[in-house]
Amino acid sequence: MKQILLINDVVGYGKVGMGAMLPILSYLGVPTYCLPTALVSNTLNYGQFNIQDNTEYIRGTLPVWKQLGFRFDAVCTGLMFSDDEATLISNYCAEVSQQGTTVFVDPILGDGGSLYNGINDHQVQIMREMVSVAHLTFPNYTEACYLTGSTFHPEGISWEEAQNLIDQLRSIGSQSVLITSCTIEGHNSVVGYCGGIANTTCQSTGRYFCIEYSEIPGIFHGTGDIFSAVLIGNILGGHQLEESTRKAMDTVYHMIDRYRDTPDRNMGIPVERCLDLL
């Protein structure tokens, strides 16, 4: 079974980041290891938070792992907090990619046309650096616009515009691309392009695809992390990109539906209670 390293933040109060991904990947049978980019007191949407940047921890940890010969079949990166941290991790990803490791990048920046609370324009450039070393990146529509400097259209975009946005992300460096939470020709959609994902069965097809979905109104934090974990778990399990995308979309929908009436959506979805949906 292929093993993966998650490079993301650890949130003390809220089922997001590693807290959302780890149970899903473990349930799917993927041995999962962690390198926290930061310790965060709670999800940022509460308005007040404390963040401890882990750049120095990462700087000290990666050489130790190299000396010990630790290897991973895949790496998935998430939220970054500094230039130094992004440089350390992007250099690490570039190095292990040459050794056969598959690099997944979730460029966490914002949603609904705006950056998340606590995220600034400088971090957009940091995420561009990460996308440049990705085999597969999967921003939402808002993040795709920030990464490419494109105008955000709340009413949605055409299929041709969606393909152009994908191409701009590929020009940054990612071989394959998904864009989630996008309205295409009036329909809620996830759009993608499979240009190959190294060392998986998702071989190059050179084909764009679009998958429509039904939306449950409201913002549920951590659903992007759930999507990422299900997507990656299925890809590493031998499924194709489009099939894995559909599975991730369906899983997110059913988890939201189960907890759509939760009184505090900032906390995220209690993933452990939803593993039966995988």
C-alpha cells in the first residue's frame, strides 16, 4: 500500500486540515504521516486565533528524515505560512519528485471570491511556488483566480473560459489540474484536466472534463480537506482522476447533508462519524 506524507496545519479546535484528512486516508488504508506547517488555535473564521509557525521545526526535521532514509510514495501540501516554509517544502517536493514521489498540492487561499481570514496576497505567491512543483493541484474557483491573476465572476464562466483557467494553472507547473466550486454555463461543476499523475494509474489522457453537482447552501469548513483526502485516497488506490473526483464530490455532498443542521459550521464536519460514507 502506498504511503503519504501530509504537510499541512494542525488545528486545535475544528475538524479541518490534518484533523479532517488523517481519519479518511487511514480508513481508506493509506499509511499516513504528518509534517505540520503550523499549530493553529482554532479555525480562522472565528475571527480570533493564534498561530505558531513551524518553519524551524520543518527546517530541522527534513534533514533528520533524509539521514534516516524515510521515503513516501506521495506528498500532499496544504496551508503555508512563510516564504521560508514554502521554499523549504517546495524544494523538498522537487527533490522527492525526482525520486519517484507523487506531489499533490491543495493551494488553500480562500473561497467565495475572497481570501480566507488571516490570508494575504503575499501567501498567494507562496502558493504559486507550491503549484509549480505539483503533479496534481486542486484549487477551488476562487483560488484558481488568485493564483492566475484572473477576474472572479460570481455568476460563473463559460466552458471555454474554464479550460483557459486550467491551462493557466498548468503553465505555472502542475501536470494535472482540478478546479472545484465552479459555475460553468450555469451549472455547479468541478472541471479538470488529466495530464498524468506520476507513479499512479492516472496516466496522461490530455482530456478536459466537467462533472456537475448539486449544492447544499451554506459554507461548511473543512470540506476542501475532505475532498482532498477522498480524492487522493482513491487515486493512490488505483482509480483514475475523473472517477476519483466523482467519488470525492459525492462523499463531500453526503457528509454535508448528514450535518447540514449543525449549529457551528466553523468547527467542520465530525469526519469520524461519517467514515461509513466512504
